[in-house]
Amino acid sequence: MYRLRLIPDDTKIPFMRGRIAGLVVSAVLSLASVILFFYPGLNYGIDFRGGILFEVRTQGPADFTVMRPSLTALGFGEVGLQEFGSPQDVLIRLERQPGGEEAQQSAVGRVRTLLAERFAGSEVRRVEAVGATVSEELFRNGMIAMGLALVAMLAYIAFRFQWPFGVGAVTTLILDVTKLVGIYVVFRFQFNLDSIAVILTVMGFSINDKVVVYDRMRENLRKYKTMPLRQLVDLSINETLNRTINTSLTTFLAALPLAVVGGEALQDFAIVILIGIVIGTSSSIFIAAPILLFLGEGRLRRGGTPTGGDAAAAARP
């Protein structure tokens, strides 16, 4: 039976010829993302900067074109509106108001009055105020979660393979994460607890792809004992290329509808997931593999000229 393949089985692409360019481009993008993190900085959501959250149900489908300017006119700063559950259910986010708890309660009262007057029949189902102390704790815990995830991945890969594999994978993940942070800054997406979930999801996808490539490299290291490491890395990437592209494309297509028709509630989440899939897939080839090549040059393979079975195998996909 004929099977359609996006990538031929017998590819012999010399990926490592572009190893320097790949590392330089990645380093420049990550450095730019770090600079953007400090200026202009992330657009923190209520979770991380404090604020007031209203859960409202309207009589009919919520009209954001009317609701947003009405709430903005109250003078409470940036107003966030998000549909969730159904077109009648709306999340309203307000910035934390200066003046302590009294100012927060005053803002809550004015919003309730506006909703009752301008949107008859609307029901305020929940009001939640996130203080500065709570938001700082949430941000700190989110950063700790990402740090622990990186440490756990480093330990797992170093244990399963060798330490150069672990260092290569975690270094690449750090570069991937910094690029995602840059995406949040450039597009001014809100950075909140959902964003931490997005980054952890992309990290999981990315490390899974790297484990597949690294596992093939480990197999080939045992199989072709005299093959130069650079040639072996290219061989391993080409052998797993079909699997890498197919898995990434399947995941991309699964998340694409959320970015297109998911509404405001899911759109930012899905867009960052899509970009993260592209970053994670490309970094497995152009970042993780070159880092392993440089780290393992004198440790995983001493070099040499492929002879006999190694030379014949190198000529096959």
C-alpha cells in the first residue's frame, strides 16, 4: 500500500553545515527577548499585577463593542473583556485601583451600577480582587514551577543518556522559553497563569521531540562506532525527520482552529502554542543538535573516518 509522505525516507540534508548560523540566530533572538522583557516589559494580567475580576452573565449575547467603551469611561484604566462558556458569559478585568481596599470596593460598586443601568438583566455572579501580595506570590510560584520543570528535564535526560545530552536539551529549552517571552512582549499578550501553562506545554512538546532525536543519536553511536560525530548527527536527524515533521504538523493543525475561531478566551493561548510548536521543532534540529555536537566532540565520539559497515550505513537514510 502506498503511503503519502511529506518528507522522503532517503533525505540526506547536511543540517550541521548551518550549525553556526542556527546558534547565532537563536542567541540573537533570545538576547533580544531578554532585553524586551526588561523594556518595555511583559503585559502582566490580573494574576500577576493585581486587579478586580467580574464574572457576569448578560440576558443576551454580550456586545463587547458597547460594553468595553462603557466600562472604559469609568476611568479605571485598561479594561479586559473575555467570553467564556457561552456568548452570555463575560469575564471583566480591571486594573488594581490606587487607594487600598476602599478604592477596590468603590470600583466594584460603580461597575455593578453601570451593568444594572446599561445592561438590564445582567447578573454579576462572582467578584474577585487579587491583591499585590497574592499576585507576587502567584508570579513567584509560576517561575518556580518552570525552574523545577527545567531541573527535572535535565536530570531525566542526563540519567537516560549522558550529561552532554541533558545540557544540550535544557540549554535549548531555555532559549525556546526566552523566545516565547519575547512573543508575549511583542504582541502585548497578557502574561498570566494561563501563560505559564502555555510555556510548560511548549516545553513538554519540545523536550519530547528532542528526546526522539537524541535517542536515535544514541542508537547510532552504538551502531556506527567509527563514524565522525558531525556525520552521525546529520544521519540521525534525517532518520527522524519524517516523524518530527508529522508530529509537529499534527499538533499544529489540532491547535490551529483554537487560534482561528476560539474567540478571545483561547486565541492568545492558541497563537503562542502554534508559535511554540514551530520554535520547538526547529530548535531540535538547529539548536539542540549543534550544541550536542560541540559538547560531545571529544566525549561521545573521538572522530575517525567511516569504514566498512559504517560507510555503507552512512549512505543509507
